[in-house]
Amino acid sequence: MSPNIRAGIFSNHFVLSYFSAQTEEVTSSGDFNCFPKMLPSQTYVNISFFQPHAFLMIGIPGHEAVHGWISIPFSSMYTMALTGNFLILLAVRKTPSLHQPMYYFLSMLALTDVGLTLSTLPTTLGVLWFDHRLIGFNACLVQMFFLHSFSVVESSVLLAMSFDRFVAISNPLRYATVLTNNVIIRIGIAIVARATVSLFPGPFLLKRLNFCPGKILLSHSFCFHADVMKRACADITVNILYGLYVVLSTVGVDSLLIFLSYTLILRTVMGLASPRERVRALNTCVSHILAVLIFYIPVIGVSMIHRFGRHLPHIVHALIAYVYLVVPPVLNPIIYSVKSKPIREAMLRLLREKRQG
């Protein structure tokens, strides 16, 4: 074994054992910048390439002593997200009258929210419940891939739903012939393929980087691409450009197309003769507009904070990220069950059958 490899292995084990002993003291004080200074300078000697065995996650910075209490609302939100979205999936599946394009797309949204919730649930509750803060390097990359993939899928599904509303309002007579089952299946496959192709290079671009032994503390209880790449002691220009490309080519393009769809929808609605018909047409879009807002506003917030909010307290970074990942899966089922009478009735029917059975 070469001296460089032996040094890397030694440093790897040294970092993990040292940080496990020092984490609580440092995170409670909020002085995260002191982590690199804790390690003796000798650990940087003769290390040509270093990748940490694991990263160290944090929950709510500065509130580690009350993580047990903080876990209660988080557990409640995760339970609500999973229960609500599974109810939507079952309602659409078991109700023949809901076998329509609009509700198929809603099922895609619910399934995506389930995936997004499950991507962060194990590590977040692990940190809050058991103070289990270590996540393996490869496990972190896997979580990062699925987390960002489900985010891209959700953006794409919201775009597909806006197209569905546009066709339904602008050309209702051709609605059933345009959005056939085969077309919806192809849209679903294209959405998944797009997310997979866009996010697949991400983990490999991170694995090529040389990381700093003293920079293993993440800013969240899960792995973000922007957060992980900043732990590297190498040129991350390629990673920055890649991240910017993914955001612009997926969420950026989707948001512009959704805006265009609603511009055309509004133009069509204003052309209707009856004010009652205008209100009725716009009312079918309210649920989708709310879903778009609760997804894209936190996305913009997270992107802006990671790029321009370095001076902000760590707790602000953490809370914005939790809003982005936890709140939309919780609110989407509530919005659609309140605003959509067919969905609400189907969900209540399922609950009554469950109670009677």
C-alpha cells in the first residue's frame, strides 16, 4: 500500500472519530467555520486525493437540545404527506369516474410527492430522533440523486398539468382525443427519462473531486448538490455550471412554459361571453395554480440562498430547505381534496370503507 493511500485512510478514520466527539459542542455554539481549524495541519500532508468516508449532517442549527420536540411536527408532516398522497392514489385507482387525464396527472404528482418525502424522511428523522448524524459518502450521493430527481419530476408534472388545463379550456371538444391514455403514458415516461438523464452525471461529477478532510459538515439533514460540492478542496467550476444548467433546463424552462400556458388560458377565458363561464373555467385551475406556487416559490428561495445568502444564519438555510422539501407534499393533497369535489368524495368514501371494514 502506497504512503498516500495509508495517509488517506488514517485521515479518514481520524476525521470521523474526531468530529463525532466534537459535533455537539460546535453545532450548539453555531460556529461552524471552526471545523477546518480543529484538525492538525499534519492531516493534510501527503494526501493527493481524499474522499470522506461519511458526511456529518445537522438538524436545526443551534437547537440540538430540543430536537426531540422538533421531531414531533416533522413526524406529523411526514405522516400527513404520505397518508394524503396515498389516499389520492387509491382514490383515483378505485374510482372509475376519476379515470381521466386530469386525475392521472394528479396521481403522478401524488406519487412524486411520496418519493420526495421518502428521500429525506430517513435521515431527517434519524437526526432528530436518534441524533444519528453520519451519512456515508456514496449513500449521500444516492440520496442527492433521488432528491433532485423527484424535484425535477415534480416540476415536469406541474408543466404537464398546465398543458392539461390549457387543452381542457381552449379546446374542450378535442380534450379526450388529444390526451389519450397512450399519450399520458408517453408523457410519464418522458418525465422520468428527462429527470434521470439530467441528474445522472451529478454523483459522478462529485466523485471526481478532492475533498477537504476538515470539511465534512453539511448544512442540512440530507444531501444537496450545492451543499456537497462546497465541501471540496478543488476547482468546482464544472459542478457549478452543471448545477446551473440543470436548474435552467428543467425548473427554469418549466416555469416559463407554465407561465405561457396560463397566459394562453387567460386569453381564452377572457374570450368567453358569459362571466359565469369565465369564473367556472378559471376555478378548474385554482388547485393547480396553488400547487405551482407552493413548489416554485421555495425552489427559488433555496436557489437564491445557496448562491447569494452565505451571510445569512445557518438556521435560515435549514428552514428554507425544509419548506421546499416537506411543505409541498403536505399541502398538495389538502389543496386538491378541498378544491376538487370528485377527489374529496372519493377520499371520504375510501375512509368510510376502511372504517366499516
